[in-house]
Amino acid sequence: MSNEPQDEEPLYEFDNNDELAAQDANDDQQERLDSAQPDDALPQDAATQPPSPLSGVTLALTVRCGEVKLSLEALGRLAAGSVVDVTGMAPGAATLCHEERVVAYGELVDVDGRLGMQITRLVFDQ
């Protein structure tokens, strides 16, 4: 083997045209990002899809904000103005349930003088 330099062509040489092409590609990518819809926007075809056959079904859901355990004696002593200790959740926290299945967690909020629940986390069990 010889240590003399061989007459090999370089694999690739960059020139000004390559830099311009790279800049054009970056500009095109930025334009696509700038014109992209927000993450929460519906796809354009979602508005034209027919509703699901089940979309009109109404479910009875329960909002749970804790639990109370009372003896029959304590239950018999309840009167207007009595205060019971609610356990199991932080003040203001609530769980949205369908029968015994948890659907979502949230916080109790005031909605124009009525009680509402702001969803903080949905539960998707399989």
C-alpha cells in the first residue's frame, strides 16, 4: 500500500446554490408552520361528517365530591344546620361518574350562581 495521495473525487462539494436551496427549504417549512391550524382546531372534513348514530343518546352522570359515613344514630340526629364531615377528596374537587365508572375529574365552580364542574382530567379506561 502506498501512502501517496490518490486521485479520488470528493463525495460532494457545497457551493452557494446549496446554501440557497437550504434557505428556501427552511423558508417553506416556516410558511407551513405559520399557516398551520391550532392543535385544537377540528380537521376540515370533521364538520362535513354525519353525526354518530349514538350522538343523541343521553347518559345520566353523577358528580361526586366525597363520601359521608354515618351511624344510624348519627343519621337520626341530623337536623337543619347540621354539618357532616365529607372525606375522600380535597375541598372543591369532584369526580364525574357514569354508574360506578369514573369519566372525569374536576373542580366545583360557580356558573352564574349555579354549581358547575370544570373538567381537569378525562379518564379513558379500556
